[in-house]
Amino acid sequence: MDKLPNSKSLEPGYTLVLFTEDNPNLLAQYSDLFRVCHYHDFAAWQKKRITPSAFIVDGKGPNYITSTLDQIRRDKEVFASLCYVSGPVSNLSNKLVDGQLPEPSLLQEKIHYFSDLEKSFKYHETDVTHVGRLIKYLWLRPDFILEPYHFWKESRFYSYPLLDALSYDELDSFEWLRSLANTKILELAVLTDRQRECANCRSSHLSFIDVCPNCHAIDIDMKSSLHCFTCGCVDTQEKFVHSGALVCPKCSTQLRHIGSDYDRPIENYICQSCHHLFAEPDVLVRCASCEKEMIPDDLISNKIYSWKLSDRGRMLAARGDELDVASSFDQLDFISRELFVHDLDWLLVSSRRYPDITFSLFGIYFVNLPELVSQIGHTQVLQMLEAFAQRLRSMLRVPDLSTRSAENLVWLLLPFTNEEGLHGFQTRIETSLNALQQDNELRLDVRFVGVSASQIHEREDAELLLARQRSELM
Ligand SMILES: [Zn+2]
Ligand SMILES: [Zn+2]
Ligand SMILES: [Zn+2]
């Protein structure tokens, strides 16, 4: 490997890597304090992969800057590096960069502070998990706020370019944020926006159309109408006009005085299709992305937040000794234990009232995690768990819920699953776990427990049931 010796041992100072299209002398005044290497682009740097104390990106086209920054943030080794730019950048680039290039002495100070933080970083899963990379990135930037990027072409108007880069686009940012909040690694900073999204595809590109409440045709018009008091007929004004006078088209009464003979009803719209008269059109929402139509009440309300690293996230970064099962089960979208208990209670009550409603509760207990970690290390255990979680995920259906009540204990709530279905589910999990582990000498020791609605005591609530199932597992 053609790598420079660790830059921190170099005299003088640190190494800077400059990416520039046409300005190799940009850092001339930095050469007293820094060793400078420059490359035309990321691909050229890839050949030597000198790990610098900071990257400087200089370019005229916004695409050059954005794509260089994006490649750095997606790199398996240098993703968390300090990155500065030498001029104005796009909003998108702004989410991936540490700011404008500081003066040499200030830059030196910043790098010094950064490398101190780097030395105190202890979290083990940085190389293997998306969460690990995110925690490292945020740990190195104590005041960093993870902000959404607004762009009208995005199907949800907002995205988190840093999350997309750190997860290699493998996770949906909004789902990931939800799970990072559930596992208390991130916490809310600021509410940026609230918007309605399509219930089918979560796009926020929606159009609202007024339609006839009777036949749903879009061809509706505003028309003045009249209401005859004699026979109750309601129709458009033009139907009442006969040689200059107002005559009811139904009962032929001449209408002279508004208030005593007739009035103007609030039905001011007419449908050209079915001729229905109405006061308020219905509103229909059409999604521009998936073209599904729905009523406004069906839209999903989504809050767009900025986020920051939580105390727990900081603790993980600094101590690094917690084997976080949750992170390897990210893909299962754990809900909070409180919500899980609430939903379980609801299903218990519903299934007692309506015997057609059935469900099952399924517990998974990892018996030997600490032993395995000491034998094969964090990384491999996490990979095992991730592989298992992936199989498990493929077996779950959309309404299935999962939560975690202890480090090594996962609960699944399976609606519409009876005793027989539960039995099949357990068999599939066991088969899949065996297939996964057939070549491993050291195996994940996993115990299961399952109960379906018909086997639950009449008086038991969610907490009692969970406690009883838990004692069967341990
Ligand atoms: Zn109509
Ligand atoms: Zn009439
Ligand atoms: Zn849609």
C-alpha cells in the first residue's frame, strides 16, 4: 500500500487532500502548516487512498462538488472525514460538508479537536453497520444537526442526503430515523415542516380536485339557483326565466318576492354529468406518483424534523461496550414497548368480544449473546444477528409488529394468526435459522415461545401475558 505514514506524526502538521478541477495552487499558503496532495477527482485519489486530516473540495460546477462529497461520505474508510469547500455550494452539498475552508491556523485547530474526538471514539460497529457509521459521524461533530434537504423533485419533498450516503441507499431515511428514535440513538432537534402524503406510496406530490358529491365527475360549475317556495323545486336560475319574468319550471307559479315566493339556496354548484345541485363539492386527492385517488382524510400526516445525537448515542460512541441487538434488527422497524403493549391489549379486548379476531404473540430469546461475543467478537455476532433479522423480516407481513423488551428479547405480534398459523411460523423460523447456521461451529442459541388468542386466559392483560411468556423463555 502506497500510504503515507500517519499524518499526525509528520512534521510539520497534518495532511490535506485537495480535489480540484483546475486550481492546484489553491492551498499554497497552507504549505507551511500542512502537507498538501491534490487530485483531479475522487477516482484519481482512489488509486493511492491517502487518508488525510481533511479533504478540501474546489470546483466550479455544483455537480463536481456534490458528487465528490457524496463519494467521500459513501467511502467505507474516510466517510467521516472533515471536508471543506472553497466557495459557494448548493443546498444539497451543504448537507454533506463541514463548511468553508478556514484560515490555516484555524484549520489546524479544528483538525486537532477533531482528531481528539476520533481518539475517544470507541463504538465497535462502525465498520459493519449503518448505525455505527452514523454515530461516528455525529460523535465527531458535537453540535451537528441532521437537517432535511428540501427539493421539489423528491417524491416526499424532503430527503436526508447524509443518511442516504451513510446507508448506501439501503435504508429509507424516514423509516431509519423512526427506528433511530425508537432505539433512542437520535433525538428531535426542530420541527421543520408538516405535510400530507399519499397513503399508498408516501409521495407528497398531490393534487386536490373538486368533484360532484353524487357521481364524482369533475365537470362541475358554479351556477346561481333558485328555490320555489310553492313546490320546493330547486334549479338553476336560467330555468326560471320566462320572457323576462321568474316562473317556476315545475309548478308554473310566478315568483315575485324573494323571501316570500322564493329564495336563493346554498346549492350553488351544478354537475354537468348528472345535473345534481349541491352546496359544497367533494374533494378528491390524486397522487402524482402512483396515480391512486383518495379522500383527504386518508392522507398520512408526516412531520419533518431535524435530528441530533442523543445522550445514549453519545454513550455508545464513548463507551462502545453495549452489544446493541436493536441496531442489527433495525430492518424490523421495532415499535416502542409502550405502543406494543397498547396494541396487544387492544387485540386481547377485541378478540374476546369478537371471536373472529385472532392473533398470536411470539417471543424470541437469544440465550448466549455474551458468550458468543467473547468467543467470536462483536462484529461477527452482529453479522449473524443481521442475517437472522433479514430472514425474519421476509417472514413478517405489513401488520405484524415487533418490539424489544430487553437486549436479548424480541417480541412479535402477529394479527390474523391462529394456533395453526403460529405453529407454521415457528417451524419456518427454525428451519431458516438452521439453514443460516449450518456451517457455523459456534451457534446462536435461540429459544422461542408462542401463544395464540384462544390459549390466553380470560383475565390476562398484555403486561401479565408478556411476563408469563417471558418466564417460559428464561
Ligand atoms: Zn354528478
Ligand atoms: Zn314551484
Ligand atoms: Zn401515491
